[in-house]
Amino acid sequence: MNITKAIASPSKFLVQTDLLKELGTHGKVFGKNAYLICDSFIVEQVKQKAIPSFIGNTSAQIGVFGGQCSDTEIEKHKIAALDFDYIVGIGGGKTLDTAKATAHYLVKPVLILPTLASTDAPCTAISVIYNDDDTFNRYLFLSKNPDVVLADTQILAEEPVRFFAAGVGDGLATYFEARACYKAQKDNLILGQHGSMLKPSLIGFTIAKTCYETIKLHAAQAVYAVKNKVVTPALEHTIEATIYMSAVGAESGGCAAAHAIHNGMTVVDDLHGAQHGEKVLFGLFTQLVMEAVPKHEFQEVIDIAIAVGLPLTLEDLGLKEFRENEWRKVAEIACDSNDTMHNMPFTVTPEMVYSAIVATNAMLNDYKEKHYIHS
């Protein structure tokens, strides 16, 4: 039996200050006219810094992102971008996923400039599609990774600390999920030519591990750069980990329980205000409980989370009341056959997930009480 292992990544990844001012220069190789899908808060900066970089016979038009990466939003931008040469996404994860999906359906090149280092969205060939009510819908597997990803370190240094921390939370899960997939030789997130998923590669797993080691070394120091809106080497290293290594490590190494539990958690109304990476972190803690990892490994993840200011418990995430039926639904969704829970190296049932969620939250609450940590 032939087993295909694979790695996927953007064609080009740049880390530099003030890349927004060079957007037109990096895009002109793809054509004359760019359609820019932008978060509303960055539109004025784009007009002032990016639009002047479209010189000569090049031009750009801005389309403002509506707030949700849904089929409705993607369709809106598909219509607007029909006559443009290439697509650019500028903003947070959902904005970038919308830009990638729009380019995918129109079969056009896509450039990505993240304003947050909070998810894997900038580099992957996947768009996470939500329903208009913010609940998870599906993973949309794209024909290719972004053509260019521009990590403007000054913009990323100015992101809210909470979003930076959420990126660390998402990045922390990369190694542990890839480890589970690699151990079991289950699927990564790369779609093969016949529609089947491919297997984790050694290089994908190694990048995932390097992502964790980089975060462990630099994230606690990097958070002070973000708090003061300055660029430091520690921040640059962490950005490379949370944007590139986390994405390539997850896509090529595979996801497992942490992200599946996150997807289940999207049905809990109280948690709609929580960031993707915050919920993924709780999913990671739950995965570690299901794996019965050594205490020092669990402790190390807690220490990193606390150092960057991440929430730990469900109450920290915004849960007002724990309702058993609601969390059993979370566990059921997390074990959906189309999600990544099946990548764990053992059979997982909704009952196991529910029990692990309850135990995880109790452990984290107890840890906070013993160490006098306040929300």
C-alpha cells in the first residue's frame, strides 16, 4: 500500500517592518488590478500606506469585510472581485479566510497581510467557514496555499495584547496535535488529488515542534513588545512561530483533539466572545488530559499561557453557567466523523471528551486557587 506524506506552505513568506507600504510592489507580478478585502479598522491605514504603492498602470479597490467568514460573505466578494487580477486579504483570521476562499472560487492569486498573529489563517490552504450565527460550518479545502504572505511586524506589534496571546494559544496546540497525528500516522490537513487527506510528514512534524520550542523561548518576552507597540527580536521570532510555523506545522503535521473541541465549543453562546486561540488552548488542555501526559508537560503549557495572559478556565472564557446537556453537545460535535478528533492515536467517544472537559476545568480552577491567580 502506497502512503503519501506531504508538506504545504505559502510560496513566499516575508517578515519585515512596514510591508503594508510595499503591497503594490509585491502584487504587481500577479497583475495590474487588485481587489483588497480589508477589516474595517485597517481601511484608513490601507488608504494612506498601501494604495500609494500601486503606481504606474496598477490600481487597487477596497472591499470591506462584513465580519463573518460565511458563504454569504464570500459570495459578496466573489461578485465584487470578478474583474480583478488578484485578491489581497488584510485583517484578522476570518477576513483572510474570506480572501483565500474568494480567490479559490475565482481561480485567482491571493496575497495575505495579517493584522493579527492570532490564527493559522495567513498561511494555510484552508478556510474555516462559519454560519451567519457564528457557529462552525465546515473546513473549505483550497486548491493551493497563499501566493505571498507579508508579516508586517509594526502592524503586528500594534495588535491588542489579547489577540497576540490568542495566537500563542493557537500555536501551543500545533505541536501536541501534530504529535498525536504523527504517532498514529493519521491524516494531516492537505487534500490529495483524489480528494483524500494525506499523511503527516517528518518535516511538518519538525516544524510543529520548532513552533512550540520557539514560543516557549520567546513568547513571554515578546508580549512586552506588544504591550508597548515596539518590534523586538523576541516578537519577530514569535510572529514567525505563530503565523508561519503554526500554520505549516498544523497543515502538514495535522490537527487532532484541540481544534475539534474548539469547533464543538462554537455552539456555546457564552463563549462567542472568546478568541479562537483561547478556545483552542482549552481544547489543548483537554487533549492533554485525555492523553494523561506527565505533570511537567501540562505545567509547562500552563506557565506559557499565564506568562502571555491567556485565560485558563471556562469561566475565564466567559462561561456563566455550566449546563451538562450543552457540554455533552460540545463533546458530540467534537467527535463528528468529519472533524479531526479521529486523528488521535486512540478511539475517542463523546463520553470521554465530556469527562475530560469536566476534569480539565476542575484542574485549572484548582490550579488558579492554589496559585492565587485572578481572572
